[in-house]
Amino acid sequence: MTEEKNSKSESKEEQPKKELQFNQEQYDFLIKCSKKGPEGIKEWNKWREENPLEKIWLQGADLGNANLQRAYLWEANLQGAYFIGANLQG
């Protein structure tokens, strides 16, 4: 039983870690919009509506203290993103 546990943990360690998928352009645009307040978020939401097939890749993004109130983040990939202090109301 102990040998099984060791071999399982070793095989997990041997597996390559998946790289985070992150789109710098999308991140920069979202941060720029968030700094403009509600008008900026409207700009982000409009872009999302105009680009419904665009996948949002913000894994591991630092969104701490960002004003994302009412930002359309539906189906955005935010795995591992940092939201401490972010406004996510609405």
C-alpha cells in the first residue's frame, strides 16, 4: 500500500505542468477599460458583444484592485487569476 502511494505521487510529479493560457492584449484592454470606470466597462462589454467567438484567456491574471463592476466575463478563462480587492459587483 505504501509503495502504491509513492508511485502515484511520483507519477504526479513527473507529469508536465500545464502552462497558463494568457492573452496579454485582452488583459491590457480589460485593465485599461477598468481604469476608466463605468464607461470603460461599457467599452469592454461592447467589444465582447461584437466578438462573441473570441475566447478570453486570462489565466493567472493579476486583476487585484481592478474595477470590474458589471464587466462581461461570461465564459472567460480566469483559472488562477488574482482578484484580491477587485470590484466584482453586478
